[in-house]
Amino acid sequence: MRHTGRHGSPGTTPPVPGLPTVHSPSAPRAPFFAPRTLLTPLALIALLALCTWQIAAHGPLRTYDERLGRAIAGSAFPSPVAEFLADLGNTAVAVPVLAVALGWTAWCARRAGEPRWWLPPLAAAVAMAAVPALVVPFKALIDRPGPPGPLAGETGFFPSGHAATAAVAYGAAALLLHPLLRPRLRRPLLVAVAVLNLAVAVGLVRRGYHWPLDTVASWCLSGLLLWAMLRLSRSSQGDGLSRSSPGR
């Protein structure tokens, strides 16, 4: 028997199974620069500033960084494996991975009828293009000498372009694919990308291509780019990349 609601109108006890949830287009969206959302970029900026200051001023953190770098470079970690891991930060390797994720995400979003299906892939592409625009001037400004190894005697190693390329390419690809995966696969994907970027950094330091803080600074820059990419997508598409796919 169906009971009536207020004023005699037919009603049921919500929620009604099988009916989709309709989000009002006038629902308020989280502001791009909400105080809570600024905690992550501010922490990244502070860490980047600390690393840059210590490297430029030859501070004690730079001394410990170079000591750690020499220890890792002289470790028993297999050199061929380290070379392979370092190569994962090459543009020729990382950018095609991101390109595949861009194409797949755009195709899925357009097929699903998303009004701005192009925005998340575009934001990821812009973040990738911003890597050399930020890293190259940074390298020239700090002009840090490289560690003993294949590039000994050269300068311009802070921050690491390979580490930044890997972090943005693989990180952006993971953020794009995240809502398309089944829920049980989403966290493993993010963990795998974090481990992959750590492995790239180890390979770069082990082979003598960079000091450890070169890679840390790159992660800070990459984190800022990925944060901006994610916030842009969310502010322009409601809940953006964090939205779950129906039926998954």
C-alpha cells in the first residue's frame, strides 16, 4: 500500500531505488582558492623554498644531501636496473604514456556526453608543457654542479628535469584514469605511481645524474602543477576528476 505524503500527495520514504541522483546545476561549487585547498600547495612551496635556499646558500642541508647522494651512488644497487629506472623519466618514455591517457580519457568523456570533456585532458597537457618552462629557468638560476659520475663537471642540476617529467606525466595519467577505474583499483594505481616516481629518483641518484634534493625539488614543482590541474578540472566540472563512474 502506498501512503500519502504531506497535504495528501503521494510519497515514499527516500531513497527510491533505481532513480538517478540529479545534481542541480545551480549547486554551489568549492572555490578554487578555498583555505583548505591551499594547504597542499603552501606546504609544497615551503619545502621547495627550503631546498632552494639551502642549495643556493650552501647550507647544512646541502652537505647532508651530497653525503647521501654519494652513498647511494656507491651502493650495491645494480647499475643496469638504475639506468632503466632513470630512463623512465625520459620525455620519449613518459610523455607517450600521458598521451595515451589523454586520448582515452577524452574519448570516454565525450562518449559519456560530458559537456566539457576536453578540459581535464587539456589541463594535463598544459601541466606537462609547463615542466620545461619551470625547470629550465630554475636550473639556470641555481646552477648547481652535478654529482661525480657521467656528467661530472657540468652544472644546472637543480631541480631534476627527468624527475619532474616522470612525476607530471605518470601523475597526470593516474589522475585522469582514476575515475574510470573500478573503486578497488584506484588506490593501487596511485600507490604504484608514487612507487614508480620514487624508483625513478633512486635510479637518477644511483647513476650519478642528480643529487637527492634535485628530485625532491622536482616533486614539489610537479605537485603544484598536478594540484592546479586537479583544481581546475574540479572547479569547472563540479566534482571533476574525483567523480565516480556509475555502475563501477
